[in-house]
Amino acid sequence: MKFVDEARIRVEAGKGGDGCASFRREKFIPKGGPDGGDGGDGGSVYLVGDEGLSTLVDFRHQRLHRAPSGRPGMGRNRTGTSGTDAEIAVPLGTRVTDADTGEVIGELLAAGDRLRVAAGGLHGIGNTRFKSSTNRTPRKFTLGKPGERRELRLELLLLADVGLLGLPNAGKSSLIRALSSARPKVADYPFTTLYPNLGVVRLAPRHSFVIADIPGLIAGAARGAGLGTGFLKHLARTRLLLHLVDVAPADASLSGAEQVRTLAAELARFDPALAAKERWLVLSKIDRIDAETLAERRAALLRKLDWRGEVHAVSATTGAGTRELAAALMERLDALPHPLRADQAPAPADANWHPLD
């Protein structure tokens, strides 16, 4: 299925049913009183979080969503039937914005979350309700109110604890394959990853986290260069970033320090809050060089960057360092505050639990 993380839709709530102006007409009761009933309320439109969905692609084909209107009131004090609410399933992590005003209406983060995006119109009142001691035969009634109509922008932001960051071919997809059961495409050419991938890393029962791999970034990504511009937002909900650096790149046009500085600048340009997230340095593909060369390159990189954070060295091919990295991540995530409830970070539909043993 094609991964689509943005869509624009129109929602229209139902109109309220009109009130009724009616009078009793029965044999031998020539002056029956008013008996017009109220109309029914219009149906509202709700978005509902569904953990079985992982993309907004369906909204590219169906853009208009309506709720039924309420039925008008009738004589003999009969109230019109209210319109049923329309419920639209969306993936977890969907942010909803009013396309006309830019107002963020809300987010759906847990399965079953409901967000009303268009309120149904109120019902009209029948003439029975206007009867009084001074007005025995009211002919007044009110019409139902129109329902809300809105243009909405839906934006899917992945729910992940850890985000992978790096230039194309830094080894992000290989690492997520080594840590979880996710199976993204892996190849030696740049931009192999065309859409985000999620994987669940489980170290023990009830001890797991979700990791996200986004397409490789290049200089200028925050301004639209390469593939990263549309996917940087998927790092927004992560609690920790892993910055992967290839220690044995085929193209050595950028040094490791330059790679790190380039992407750090792109993060800051895109969103200062994203750049402020805790970030670990991960040296990847260490199986391609010997231990002495790795030690020299690691020392040189840390010296040039004046790096003070966590540093790990891994090989997704041999598995070297991956268990240690996963354990360190789990320990750190346990200590970090979680912005969402535990039940709001579900496993993606296509990812299976993958014990690291």
C-alpha cells in the first residue's frame, strides 16, 4: 500500500430537522390545541483512531464526508428522528487542522479516540412549545440549524520512541532490520528508503519501544531538497534521536563531522524543538574496517565535534553492538518522560515482536 501522510478532506454535518406547526383535528374536538413536534438534531462528524490503519491514502479518493440530517417534526407531537453521527477511521498519530484558519483541532493518538470535527445542527421547535395562557393557538415554529462545514487538513505523524537520522545509505534501514521484525528495502544506492518504516524492538515482555526510520536527509532538506522535507515531521513525537554516521563511506566527499553538522543544521532550520531533542551518535557499518581504524576514526570524529553525548558503534550485518544499543536505549527511555500514555504507542500493523536473542 502506498504510504500517504497528508490529505485534505471536507466534512459536512447534518442539518437539524425543522419544527412542525400543526393542530389537533379530531371528530367532536373542533378547537384542538397545537400538536406540532420538534425536529431531530443533525448528525455530527467524528474522526476515530484506528490502529489497523497506517496511511491516509483512502482520503485521496474520498474527500467529502457527510452526516445525515435530522428529520422534521410531525403532528400529534411526534419528534423527528435525529441524524446518525458519521464516524471516519484514521490512523493513530493523525493531527487534524482547520484548513481555512490553521487552527489545530486535535490529534488521535489511541485506538478508539473520537474527535468531533463538525457539529450537527440543532433541531427546530414545533408550535406546541410556544403554547401559553395568552397564546392558545401558536402558529410559530423554528427551522433547524445548518450543520458545520469544514475543510480539514489531515497530517499523519508517526508514533515512535526513537527516530533514526542520517544521510542516504548511512545504514538506518539495515539497523531497523537488525533490531526489529520490520523489513524495509535495503540496497547500496542512495534513497533506497522512499517512505518511513516502523519497527518494534522488544527486549523482554512488557519492555519494548518503537523505532522509526525516515528517508535519508541531505543538505537543504528543510527547504525541500531530496526526500527528507516531507518526512522530518515524523521525528516530532520521538523522544530520542539516533544520528547514524557511516564510518566507511563509499563516497568520502563529506567527513563524518561534516555529515553530523549538516544534518544538525537541517533539524534546527526545520524545527528548533526537533534540534533540541536528545541525540545519540551511532557509528554504523563497523564490520567494514578493523578495530584499530575504528578507534582512530571514532576519536577523530568526537574530537572535531566536541561531542558530549552517548556514542555507540554497530554493525547491522554482523549484529555487533546492536544488543548493547537496544539495551541502552530501553534504559534511557524508561528514564525519560513519556508524552503519551503507554497504550498510545501501539505496534504498527505490519511489525511483529522481535526478541533480541
